Amino acid sequence: MGEDRLIAERRGKPWALILRKSGRYIALILAVLFFLFPIFWIAVTAIKQPGQYYNYPPIWFPKRPTFVHFKAVRTTGIGGYTALKNSFIITSCSTVAVMLLGTLAAYAMARFNTGGRNLAFWVLSQRMLPPIAIVFPLFLMMRIIHWIDTYQVMILFYTTFNLPFVIWMLRSYFVEVPVDVEESALVDGCTRIGALFRVVLPMVMPGVIATAVFAYIFAWTEFLFAVIFSRTRVVTVPVALGTYFGTEGQLWGEAGVMAVLSMVPIFVIGLAVQRHFARGLTLGSVKG
């Protein structure tokens, strides 16, 4: 009886394993569909006829797609396609600036213990500061120097408010690099800056890329500073999207076009760095 029961259990294990794997795959498929459905619906809305938005049952895909909304974006709302250009310029410049400043600051804190033990947490606490608490005093200051509705004010504030996050992330990566590696580079004739850019940064490059992607996304999707400090010339994508919804009606097609186009840079960046992104997120999580 005991042997028969053992044989029956062994025969039942493959089916149990198959059921577990099937359950995992089904759960993953449902999760992917759940997160991709809003993107699909926005894309379909961008090519629907104006009278098809509120149909019941809903039209999952129009029989006659229209691209009239892509043309209407130029003349409706504020910014149009110029908002995409503004967002690209502001986000790219601020990301480059914040990564350069954040790399130097994080390296100094990791290697030279600059500021002691509490400086790192104090830097991170600045990211927790609600921007709404200081946005209006900053607005008055920028108005005095005539920087309202300019590229430099947006780049300055995006860099400033992303800097604490970048420093905190990069510092954890630099701490994981053995000091002996840098000492060997210094013995071979490298300067401290040379050792940083030639030896240390290549070792933590996945973490640097992951941090840069987060900084880019934060700047690309930021709304509060954009709506306060921009008027007509440097309107960004989040502000432009808000102009398609008003008290007199909603321009769903134009909003769908802008939403789809605004996702393209993020998808492109994600595909370009996906090999390094997952490794970069876990690079500083395990010590030893």
C-alpha cells in the first residue's frame, strides 16, 4: 500500500507542476493585458471619428480610421507639436545636467564621506518637500529676472528637484565599488576624476542608466512647474494635454494623439536600455 501511494504521488507531481506553471502564465497574461489596455484604448481613440467616443457598445476598433486629429493638433489647444519639441529639449538638457552634477556629488559622498552620515538622508529629504510649498515664491523670483516662460527656468527647476533622487541612487551604487579598484587606477597614473570616469562609472553603468531613465521620466511627466512657469512659448506635453479638456467640451481625439506621441520617447528609451535597466535597479540592493 505504501509503495502504491508513493507511485501515485510521483505520477501526480508533473500535473501539479503543469498546473502551477499554467496559473503563473495566465496571471502574467492578465496583468499584461490589464496594463496594456489603457494604451490600446488611447491609441484607438486617436483614430476614431468624433462621433464614436461615446458609442455603446463601445467601438473597439473603427472600421474607417481617421487621421484628422493628427492635423487638428496643430491648431487646437496650446502648444501642439511644439509641446513635444519643448518637452524633449527641456527633459534632455535637465537629465544631462542632473546626471553630471549628481554623479560628482554622489561620488564625493560615497568616497570622501562628504557631509558625514546625515548629509545623504538630508539630500533625500529635499525630494520629499512638496513643490507646491515653494512654487509661488519661486514664481515671484523668476518674474523679477524675466525668466518666466523660458527654457532655462524649466531646466533649472527640473534639475534641482531631480538632483536629490539622483544623488541618493548613485551614491548606493558607488558604495558597492571596491576602493582597491580606484587605488590601482591612481597608482597607474589616473587622476581622481580619471579614475571616476574610466574605472568606476563603467562598473556601475547599469545603475547610472537606470537612474537616468527615472530622471528623464520624472522630468517628462512633470506638471506643476510646467503649468506655473510656462505660458505659450515653452508649453510642455502635460500642460498641452490639459488644454484639450474644458468646460465647453473635450477633444478626445487630439488628446489621444498627444498622449500616444508623448509615450513614444519613453518606449524608445525603454527598449534601448532594457538590457541594463533590470540589472541597474538591483545593482546596489545587495551588499557584499
